[in-house]
Amino acid sequence: MDPKNAVVSYQAAWGEPDEDARRKLLTEAWAEDAVYLDPSGRADGREALVQHIAGFQQMFAGHTMEATTDTDAHDGYLRFGWHLVDADGDEVLEGVDFGTYGDDGKVTSIVGFFGPWPSLSS
């Protein structure tokens, strides 16, 4: 699988309410032992991410995660931007994810950052 396609499936999993369908998307895109890490928590392995996403969906019911950039991938590394929008389409949170992928194109790690880029201190 191309890593860009893996990210599309991974992103779709964040919006999938059905646990079995979410697990199927992550099986396509996410290595079984991959690690997810962001300021709100950590998920070690595919099944842990299935459950982490379920908790996110409960916390942010009615919100949608949307890509704001294409995936930039090379030499086993990737990055992409996203935002979280509420039911009215208003941005609630923006972020950027950095990650790695294996020879099969599946994501092996994601480290997410929330909010805009920090300003330089003077």
C-alpha cells in the first residue's frame, strides 16, 4: 500500500462510528504494533487505537476530523495537516501529524501536535 493511501484510510478511521468498520480501515493502514501519541494520550498497537478513537468520538460527538493538506511522504517518514470542525463547520482545533511507515506502506507511528505552530520568542 502506498503510504498516502494508508493515511487516507487512517484518517477515515477517525470518523468511522462503527467499531468493526473502524478496525477494518486500521487493518488496511496501520501496522499491528504501531504507536499513536498526541497530547491527550497514547495508543500502543492497532486495537488500542481502535479504542482511543472511540473515546475521542465520545468526547467530541458531532465533530469531524478533516485533512487540510495532502500527505507528504518520503524515506519512511510522513506528515500531514488536519483540523477538527464542529457540526456547524467551524474549526475547533488544528494540528499536524508526523509519522513513519514500513516497507508495506502501513503507518508504524504517528505523533500528533495540536494547535498552530508556536511563535518564536524574542
